[in-house]
Amino acid sequence: LREINDRYGSKDFLVLTYSPVSSFTEKETILNLQLLKSKIEKLTWVDSVITIIDVPLLKSTDEGLMDRLKNYKTLAYPEIDRERGFEEILNSPIYKDYVISKDGKTSGIVVYLKKDQRLAEYIKVKDKFYNQLISQGLTKDEKSNYKNFLKEYEDYKNLYNLRNHQNIAEIRDVIKKYGESAKIHLGGIPMIADDMMSFIKSDIIVFGIGVFVFIVLTLWLIFRDIKWVLMPLLGCSTSVIIMIGLLGLIGWKVTVISSNFIALMLILNMAMNIHVTVRFLQLKREYPSYSKNEAVLIACKKMMLPILYTVLTTICAFLSLIFSGIKPIIDFGWMMTLGLLVSISVTFLLLPSLLNLFSKESEINLKNTEKSFITSFLGSIAKKSRIFLFGVTLIIIISSIVGIIKLEVENSFINYFDKETEIYKGMKKIDDELGGTTPLNIILKFPTKSDNTKNEEDELDDWEEESDTKEDKAKYWFTRDKMDKIIKVHDYLDSLPEIGKVLSFGSILRVAEDLNNKELQSLEIAVLYSKIPEEIKKEIISPYISVENDEARIAVRIRDSLEDLRRNQLIEKINDEINTKLGLEKKEYKLSGVLILFNNLLQSLFKSQILTLGIVMLGIFTMFLILFRNI
């Protein structure tokens, strides 16, 4: 993905959906868009801004094709026929469903961010170290250098994230000022990344407080005494504080997955603390002759083994996550393992000390509870209704197997978020009206000159012999054979319902052919390419053609919010049908992009769940076998 982004000049960008009160042909709307664009462009971190008023209009005049390309106008020009220009954008193979919605009411504003050269260099060095590590290994000095570099890289990444947060806040302030004349939503990867971090920080606080309140209420219901509430609570809080300190010291990053560790630690620790406290109180009630010291010591001895086995089986479950192959999940497994070790240490070191120091002989009292109706009822069923129990169990097992067979690995990124959040609104709008959200690249590979036998048009043979420089290569590269192949794949992708916007050099070619009223041949395409102004070439050709590498890129966006979207099936279908239906060999194309990464994550997660579940069951079986010594 990084290689392709680098080759085709991909930049980080934000997307604004802009739905004005009046039409895009109105002078007031054009003026408001110009003001908004001007305000965004003044932000120091913005590289460029593309809006509907920057789109080159080629049908709005009756000049020749070359003159139109050189002297193109936009909707912002005062003398332009706006109705005619807007109609052209609305029906353009390039811009419809991209910068303008089908109904013409919503436009996309693309805000390209300045590239952080220092971060780019850090990533290159990081990749170099990592590739060497997995291919041939690192020497002792290189490992030391790598470790120091990672610290430096993480420090700069944190600074970069902080700047990104400030940038998002800045652009949101700008959007607020123009919210009266249009409905504006913000989208894009940098905004999602920043909001995700904000959600994580918020969730840690919300979950932490929620679990804390739950623990206080639970302890109060059990003990009905503030002292017995405070002591276990202090043990839980101490474990979490120590764990947070250790994470900071080690340098482990908290992610969306691992942000739950505080809530889990509090709950698991509370169970341990309640067990020890209740055992201590029971011993004092049953054996009044025991001193506090003796009762604490015996309670700890009696509870050590059961709690140890509980912790070990739970650690076994979390440690199984290290086999998942997904870094955030592996980190979460190690975090919870460390957290449980901290919890058991605090339970048997701090809590006994608190019990010994703060409990008074006269206050120690645990009333006999009446026989529980629920446990008595369940116990009775277990003893008397064996056939009924086995029957219900069999039905549950069969239902579970049927459910497992129907299980699918799908998750909509949009639906991770609440419908009222800016992320959801922006992404949903882009998904529904501006061609989809999740990017996918299809890279078409053409034979190089050395591989190429006489299969190109004869009219270009002389050019091929002239020179092999990059500039001259472009002159003979654009053949009808290549163009037809690009258009064939483009049209196939466009026919799939899961796919939103498809952009390729074929889109540009169709515009040129429409303006010329005929199909362009190899020589004409090559001449057209050479005559196109560099600024237009950079915007509409370079992202889709790599003459130097004999490649073409078809950029696709997937409609992520479709209910029946099956990513893995879609990827397999595209991979298979480009070969079987369109006749391209497997080596002639490759799929890449965020969709592939996201799908790989989901598939890895599914496989790792099966693997980790097997390891967990084996580990728990071993624990039980050691504990009970009876199969």
C-alpha cells in the first residue's frame, strides 16, 4: 500500500461534504465556496483544496480540444454559463459521484495536507530496520540503534498526533463559521484517527467511572459497611494505578481494543478481594478464638490456591491472544497477563495488611444469610431432572453448531460509531452520495519493452527505436491495446453493486473521446498526452498511470454501509473474474488498498479466534486436571 501511494503520489487528505441552501449555479453559493476555500487554504498545514468550482470545464465553450485544455475555465469564472458548466460536471465520467452527488445537492471538498517529510523519513528507516530484522536479523549494535530509533520515532509520532488534533480543531472552527449557508460534514482518515483517540480517552474515563460505581454498589450490597467497602476498593484502585504506571514505563500504547483493560482489571480484582475479605470474616465468625493475625493468615492460605488457579486459567485465556498475529490484540493479551499478575500480588500483599490494620475485633461480623431460593431451585433440578438437563444441553449444542456455521466475518467501519457523531455523519454522506468510503486499488501491469513482442501498433515502431528515456517512453506508451484493457476492467468494476466510484485513465479518455466525437487511436492518445498542461496532467493522469513502471491504477471506493456487503467474497470475486471473465492473467493485475488491509484484519481475527479458543480449552483442561487429578 505504501509503495503504491508513493508511486502514484497519494497524499493524506480530509473530505468535507458541502450541501448548500441554494443551487451550485447561484452566484451566492459560488461566493460562499470561494470564501470557505480561501479560509481553509490559509491554514498553515493545508497543501491545496479542490472544490466543484475548481473542476476544469471542457464543454462550456466551442473552441478546439487543445485550446479547451490550455484555456479551460471553471464555475468560478464570471462569464461562464453556469447551468451548462454544472450540467457537464453532473454528467462527467470523472466528477459525478465524486465531487458532486447524483442529485446535484451535495459536493465534496478535498483538503490535501502538507506531507510531513520528517515522519516519512522515520517510516522509511523503520521499514528498513524491520525488513532487515525479519529477513537476516540485526547485530547487537543494530538492535540497540533500532531500540533508540523506535523511542525517537514514537516521540515524534506523538507530536505529529498532537499537531493533527490541533489541525482538526482548526478546520472545525472554520466549518462552524460557514454552517449557516450550507450543511457541512468532515471526513477523512486524519479526522477518524484523531476522533478515535478522543473516543478511547473518553471511554477509559466512562468505563472506569461506570465500573467503579458498580463495584461500590456491589461491595455495599455484600457488606453494608463503609469500611468493608473501602478496603477492597483500595486494593482494586491500587492494582489499576500500578498497572497504568507499568504501561507508561514499558511504553505500551493503549488502543481501541486494549482500552478495556481498566474495566476488566477492576472487575477481576474485585472478585479476588471479595473472596479474601469474605473468607476472613467467615473465619472470625466461626472461630472467635482466632486473633486478627491468625484469621488473616489462614484466610490467605485457604484462598491462595483457588484464586491462583482462577488467575492462571484467565492468564491462559489472555495469553492465547498472542497467537492471533494482530499486534493490538497481542498487546492486549500481554497487558491483561501483566494486569492479572499485579492484581493477585496486590490482593495477597496489600489487602491482608489493610484487614489487619483497620478491622476491629468488635466490628467483625458477617450475618448468616438465609438459604438462597435460586441456588436451592437450581440444585434441585441438577439432582432430580437429569434427562431434562441432558435434553436442554443437546438442543443448545445443536443450536450453537448451526449458529457457528452461519457465522460471517463482516464488520462495517461506519457502524462502529454512534449515528450522532461527526465521523458517522460524514462517512455516511460520502458513502451514500459521493461514491463510497473504503478505497481499493487495482494495479494493471503491462509487459515492459524487453518483454514486448510485436504486439503494439506499427505506427509507433519508429518512436520506440528513437530513445528509451522516460520522456520519450511516454510518447509511445499510450497504445490502444493498453487503453482497451484499462476500460474493460474499469467497466467491469463499475458494474458491481458494492462498488461506488471508479476512477482510472479510462475516465479521462472517455471525456476526450466525447469531446472529439470519436474513439482515439494510439498516436492521437500519445499526442493528447504530450499536449495536456502539466498542472492538469499532475491532477488527472499521474494518479492513474505510471509510464516508468508500465502500470495503470484503477481507484475504486467501496460502499461500506451496504448491509449485504461481504468484503472477502467481493475481493475473491474481483480477483477471480478479472482472470476468468476479462481474460487477464493473474500476473497482470494486483489488488491493494485499505479494503485489503481491513479484510485481512477481519480474516486474521476469525482464524485467530479458532486458534486461541483451542489453546484456551487445552490450557483450562490442563489446569483442571492438575487441580482435581481426575479425568
